[in-house]
Amino acid sequence: METHTIDVVNSISDEAFKSRYLVPQKPLVIRGLTQNTPAGKKWSLDYIKQVCGDVTVDLYDNTNKNEASAFTKPDLKMNFGDYIANISKDQPGSLRMFLFNMFKKKPELRDDFPCPSIMRGVLGRMGFMFFGAKGVNVRIHQDMDMSNVLLTQFYGRKKVILIAPEYSDLLYKLPLNTHSLVNLDQPDYKKYPGLAYIKAYECILEPGDSLFMPSGYWHYITYLDGGFSVSYRKMALDLKTKIQGLLNVFVYMPLDKVLNVVIGKDWLRYKEQKALKRAARAIAHIKLREVEKGTKVYGA
Ligand SMILES: O=C(O)CCC(=O)C(=O)O
């Protein structure tokens, strides 16, 4: 897998963001978007504990990994204050919180960090929080709704690997859902040779950095420290991707869930075989194109 760096800017106008990154669907890191917001000044793990410490939250345990399954069910419930105390220790852990709808629980938090103008739109009121202990990783996935996402880091650092949706077959995407067969922590190039043809982006998010992830971009995240971030979403720009997002949410994922229950392991095996076949076909296409290119150059 070849990795590239992501453009970094200290600030960007709405117009420049739209023409250079949103429309071409190119990732970007923006530094300092939080600087002039109340959140930038006061949000820390302690502050969030003060405001939301009384809430009970769903947690996911990284040690219960099931890479081939599409489904992420919470593993346990915990008092949020206790969980924050746990990740503040900056010791390796395995618990993370995913898609926590903070504004529903504590609407006053929205005023501290309203949706940045570059992401305004119909989804602008939906802010999600993500927390994780040091060492936690979030397996590679696409967001089901295929929205554009702005992920802003508030505490701790995170390593992010981004891969464009056109590499889905080479990434061994499972049919009917938005997960992949591969584990990017220890990529197995022998078992998954398609990985060798992928061009990925990589960055480390520091507190105050916001990462723009275009629609359908695969992301694999490693918490380098215990910490948290907030995401805002903006609907996919083109109709085809919007429809893909709706199909994922309302048709494919529910169907996958039903088939998983009804057919069980055989359904999983079928999906794995399908993912392997699609990747083999994508590799064959690339090789064919290389041969054609070689012939053209040779015959010129
Ligand atoms: O940062 C995280 O913990 C996960 C973020 C994520 O997967 C997302 O924004 O879709």
C-alpha cells in the first residue's frame, strides 16, 4: 500500500474549501477551526466529565474483535464519568465510544462547537462524539450514509488512514455492508494481494485539527493517546452517492442483518468468497491495463 500525506491548511474560506476539496472530494486537514470557539478554549476530558459525567453510555470493547462481521453491538454500559476517568490515565485500554449523540443528551454543548460553516447543510445539527482509550483502533469502514465528514480532534492524538471509495474491491469490501475483510493493523499481503495496489492517505490528528473525509472514504483510526473528537456531516454531493447511502441504511444493512441471523456462518462465508472474487477481478483488470500500456509504449 502506497501512502500519501494530506494537504494541511491553517484556515480556509468556504469558497476555497468547496472548489479545492469538497467538489473534487479530496481529503484535507484544517488546523485551528476550534480556536475561536468556546469548545476550543474549555473542552477537556475534565470539562466533558463535569457536563456529561452523569450519563450512562454504550461502550465497545476492542478485544471482542470480529473482523468478518458487519455488526457492531455495544459490549457494555458504563457511567460516562467513570469511563472518562479510565481513559484519562493515558494507559493502554480497549474501550471506545462510537457515534455518541452528545447534543441530544446535552444540547448546551452544541453552542460550544456549532457546525463549522464549511459543513453547513441539512445534517449540520447532528454532532457525534467519539472517545477511545490509548491504543484503541477502529477497524476500517466506510460510513453507511456515505456523507462527507469533518472529524475534529479535541483531546489526545489519533492516526488516521484514509482510502478512496474506488479502492473498495481491492480492500476486500464485504457485500451488502461497509466493512472490509482486512485488518490494517497487520495487513496480510499474501492473503489479500489487492492491498498492494491501493493508494492511501495518512495523517496524525493533534488536538485542534479537523480532518475532512470525503463521501465514502474508508477510514482506519488508531488512538495514539486516550482522547476524543467530534464529527459533523454533510450529505454526499452527487445523486448516485446519496442513493447509495440511503440503500445502505434502509435496504442493504438491514438485509445483511437478516441474512446473518437466518443463514448465519454460511452467509458470512459467501460474503468472504464474494469479496475475494471481486478483489481478484480488480487485480486482473489492473494487470491487463498494465500489459496494454506496456504494449502501446513498446509499439509506439
Ligand atoms: O474517531 C473515531 O473513534 C471514529 C470516527 C469514525 O469512524 C467516523 O467519524 O466515522
